[in-house]
Amino acid sequence: MANANDMPDTSQPLEVVKKRKRKVPTEVSILLVLVGIAVLFEIIGWIVRGDSFLMNPQRLLIMILQMSIIGIIAIGVTQIIITGGIDLSSGSVLALTAMVTASLAQQSEYVRAVYPALTDMPWIVPLVAGMLVGALCGLVNGALISFAVIPPFIATLGMMVSARGLARAYTDGQPVSMLTEQFTWIGSGANPVIIFLAVAVIFHIALKYTRYGKYTYAIGANPQAARVSGINVRRHLVLVYAIGGLLAGLAGVVASARAGTGQAGMGLMYELDAIAAAVIGGTSLAGGYGRVTGTVIGALILGVMLSGFTFLGVDAYYQDIVKGAIIVAAVVADQYRQRRRNKAA
């Protein structure tokens, strides 16, 4: 009879099999896509224009500044999509909060101030006011979805139209200008990027290590199972949508501070860019899966593409066509990943 020592050692093959089964994180694949797109624009830039795309610090800074505002919105949208919902109102909420924020940040020297008695306010006042307006809009979205049982698409579509209308009615369509230097400092230099990265870090930690994140993923994966396990699904959905609105409000504050004005046309189509950044970053439209790190990379991909096409002189219409194709491709990839996850389960 063979003893134990004569038996073949299968531990090494098993370890090899386990290593082979380890999947490359989604963020790594997306990061490689980002690097590939940047290198492609660099090569085409030298061929077509005889100039470097990546070696221009000013161009890269403008690109990152442009995407930081959309990135702030996208972090809120990511959390909403993880729950299995959607938010079409974030761009309009940005416009409304920009108008309210700017009206509370005007200089006393301006004779046409919206609130003459509330000029030269400390920067914290318009900042808090803008975020509260955004959070209120998100709260309404969440309440309509959770308690009135209105589909997220319809509820946020209604908010999109209403918030944009309120932004126009706030000053009869007139822009709000002459903002204090103390307030516009929020949007100066690299401050928008710092705010974006700070928000990303905060919500990466919140989603990965806190009860808030566990509840968010659980609801997106299976709302009924989450309810049975003791999670107050309605209350948590209201919270997630309120946070999404608050971040859209913060984006409105940063946008108005950076532009030095508040205009009702701000944030137009930003909600679609935010959704695109989240989906490109690996967030599943089916809910239950997504990471803030992926969304950050997704926002950078959009920024690199926008900056690259502008660098090459591609017409804005064609840029929209390509952006639409990328969104569709990202959704197709999401569906493929979803099928693979279902088979693995």
C-alpha cells in the first residue's frame, strides 16, 4: 500500500490555479485604456500637428480643471447608480445652485445686486447655501422615488426640468456677476482639482469601509434581500439621493466661483457626462457594483478625449458623436461584465 509520502503533491498546482483565477481589478483595465488613449493622441499629435499632446502642462491643467466639476457630480451619481437608480437632474441642480450661490457672493459695489442687504458675505455662506440647495433637490428626488414609488428616471427627469426652470426664473434669465474675490478663490488655481480629489477620497472610504457603503451595495444588489436583512431601504435611498444632490450643489459652487458668475445655462448636459464617467469607470447600471476610483479614471478618460479632440481641431459635433459611441460601448462592456458575474455566481 502506498503511504502518505508516496502521494503526489498537489498543493503547488492548486496555488497556481488559484493565482490564475485571480482577476485583474477593473480599475487597472480602465487605467490602461486611459494610458492608451493618451499615447494615441500623443502619436497623432506629432503626425498631424507636429506638436506634443502630453508635454503641454497648460493644456493638461485646463483638461483636469474642466473634468473636476463633472467628476464631483460623477461621484454622487456613482453612488446613486450603485443602488440601481439614476440621476438625470444633476446638471440642472448645478445651474440652480450656481445662481443661488452667486447671488449670495456679490460685492456691495454692484448696484444691481440680487440681494443688496446680503452683499460681501463671508465665502462660507454661499458655499453652505449652494450645498443645501443641492441637498434639498436630492432629498426631493429621493422622497419621490422611495415614498411616492416613482421610477428614478421619471423623478429625476422632472427635477431636471424644474431645477433648470427655477434657475432661469431666479433672476429672469439674467446672469449674476461681480462676485467677491474671497468667494472666487474657491475656483481659482488648482482648488477645483483639490476639492474633487478630497471628495473622491471621502466617498471611497465611505463606500468601502462604512455601514453606509455596505447598505448602498446591498440595496443595489438585491433590494428585497436588503429589506429582509433589516436595512431601511427607503430611508437609505433618500440619503443617497440627498448626497448626490449635495455634491451637485458643491459642483455648482465650484463652477460659479471658477467662472466668476452664475448663469442659468451652466451645467448643460453635465448629468450625461457624469453618468458616462461612472459607467466608463466600471459602475454597473444594473446596480450593486462600482467604485469611486473607477469613476475618477472614467472622468479623466472623458477629459483626455475632449482635450485631445480639441488639440487636433476636431469639430465639436464630431466630438459629441464619438462621446455617444463611447457611452454605448461602455454600456455594452457593462452588460458583458454583468453576464460574466452572473455566470460566476
